[in-house]
Amino acid sequence: MSTAPSSASIYETSPPIPSQELLDRNAKSAESHKPRSLSDIVNDNRDSKSQGIAIITCMDSRIHPHKQLGLADHDAIIIRNAGGRVTELIESILTTQYFGTRHFMLIKHTDCGGFYVTGPKFKEHFKAHAKNPDTVNSLPGNSASDQRGFGNATIEQVVLSEVEYLRNSPLIFEETTISGWVFDDNTGKLLVHGQIKEQQLTQLLNLQNLRLNLLRLQYYTKLHLKLTAMSTTLVSGASTYETSPPIPSQELLDRNAKSAESHKIRVGLHDNWEKFPRNAIITCMDSRVHPHKQLGLADHDTTIIRNASGRVTELIDTILTTQYFGTRHFMLIKHTDCGGFYATGPKFKEHFKAHAKNPDALDSLSGYSANDIRGFGDATIEQVVLSDVEYLRNSPLIFEETTISGWVFDDNTGKIRQVA
């Protein structure tokens, strides 16, 4: 059994959940499954029930947006990666706007692993486990001198730098709003930081740390553009996802306060840091997908990573990070009624030009022309799963001892099956 280096090694690892046990847990959940097709959601949106809110947060197994925010099953799209960093998620942010999202909640937590990751330690660990140790040298931002993680920034500074990044991005629609929040791992309480006034922002941000954060944002953006060799995409007819206003801040805080009453502290002290899961699930951000509920997972069974269609090529940095913390099995789960089946490049570009601050901004990014086919095209869901599984299995960035499995969740029956 291998552990991550130095301070990260306090995340002891545990084996993944056996496949049969997972199937048994899922079968129990499927007994009460209520199918909701894409057309059901479209109809619901016309009655002001929508996917108008997207939460971007950390993959950490201690984070449970539905539980900690008191969300109903279909209240929000959930997007999760390492540290909840937005620059790795440009593809998903564009996608969810296409589906009707007009408010992004950026939620980071006080005991995030981003405070414990450094460039030298990361590189040392990668070289000890990678199929080809020299691969790390070909990636920007992975040299021994690079600062990974949050550096000396406070969690508030990290939140604010990313809120400002999205607010100033030409890829964010005019009507889209951004808020920033901090989840306190000690108290279980949510604090709002996105509504801070301009003069308070200047006082709060240390300019040196802000420059570091902006440099990291630039690095992650370049890394994303370099590694995204995929055609993940958005949906024809997606504009029928009409939007509704986000949950009011006070209502969200009230729901969270109720959850915090039963919060159990699991923070990064060396004498009580809980085990970092050896298992990570990569799945879709769709509001109908609920890994904990549908797979019968306990609170800290697994790391949860979510983006548009669960496509792995957008998540390279997150996959590298979770391996650093001890993950040695990735479960790729896609669902049968995914929006990826409805996506085309021309429809996406048309929608973007109608809503973006700068309609021409999309043309400056590779892979977004009207001629590009976005989404799954003519592939079956099994083929999509298998292509992502093979991509990771063949990647020199995946450790020798890391295993990959592929699964399909049936939106009609609520049942899951393994295909790879």
C-alpha cells in the first residue's frame, strides 16, 4: 500500500469498494428510482424548476453539497475537481451555460488539500510512481520550482481571485452571476465571500498572493488548452433549459446552519486526519446524477470528481492531484440520457454568440469552431465510456498500480452496470 509524500501521507489509503458490493448497494437505491428524462427537465424548467445554478467545489470526500447545503435532488448542477479550481473547468463552464446555468457558486473549504501540495513534493511523488517518470517534465507547471496548490494565500484570497477571474472572463455570459463562498471544515458552516464590496476587496487581498494566484490561473488555462484533445460538447435544443433565479443566500445559509448542527469535524491535524479514499469516481455534473445516493456510498467512501459528461481529458490536473493523495482506482461513470448526445458545434456557437460579453471570444479558443462536432456524436454510451477508459489506461500520467474501470448508469432504471 502506497501513501502520498510528506504532509500528504497523513491521508492513509484504503482499497476500493468491491464491484459486487457496489452493484448490491445500487440495486437497493434503484428500487425507489424515479426516472427523469431530458425532456422531463425541459418541461420542468418551464415551470421554474431548472438547472440554473451550478456549484463548483472541491472533490474532497468530506464535501457533500446536497447534504451540507440542504439541496433537493435536482436543485443544482454539481461540478467538482481538485480545489474547485475554475481554470481547469472552462469546457464544463461553457457547457453548463449552454444548458441554462446563469449563476455559479464557487465553494472552497478551509482544510483543502491545496494547502498541502507543493511543486517539489508533487514531482518527487510522480517520479516514484509514474509509468514514465520523465513525462512530468513535458507538462507546464510541474517543474520542481513551480508552486502548486494555494501557496501562502488564505482560502478567502483563493475564492476571490477565482470569482474575479470568472467575472472578468469574456466567456461568461452577460446575465451570468458569480458568488464565492467558504465552507468551514471545523464548524460545518458556510460563509459568503462573493458579495464583498470593492474597497474591502483591496484590503483583503495581499497583492503578492494575488499575483501568484493569477499566474496559477494562467498556467491552468494553458494546461487545459494544451491537454483538451477531446470533442466534449453541448446540446442542440439545450437552450430550452430556461433559467430560474439562484437560491437566495440567506435561505442557503439557513439550510446549511441546520446541517452544521450535526457536523462532525474531520480536519487535517496529524493525529486525526481521516483516510483519503483510494477510490475516485469521475462522473457527469448533471443534476440527476447523485453518486452517494445512487451507489449507496457512505460520507467518506470516495473522492467525487464531476464535470460535463464526466470526460477525463478536461481533468488531467485533478487526476494527477488525486493520485498524489493516494487514489489508485478511478471509476468512470456515464449515464444513458447525458446531454452529450444532443450536442453540436453550430448550435453551441450560435448560443454563445447570442449571450457572451464578447461574441468573438470563442473563436480564439481551439476546438470551438462551428465545424467541430461537440458531444458524443454517433457513439453509444458504452463506446464513450470505453474510449475514456482506454485514454487513461494508456496515459503515461497514470501510475503503474492505478486501475481504471468503466460503468454506465441507466437513467430509466436507476441501475448501474460495469462495461470495462
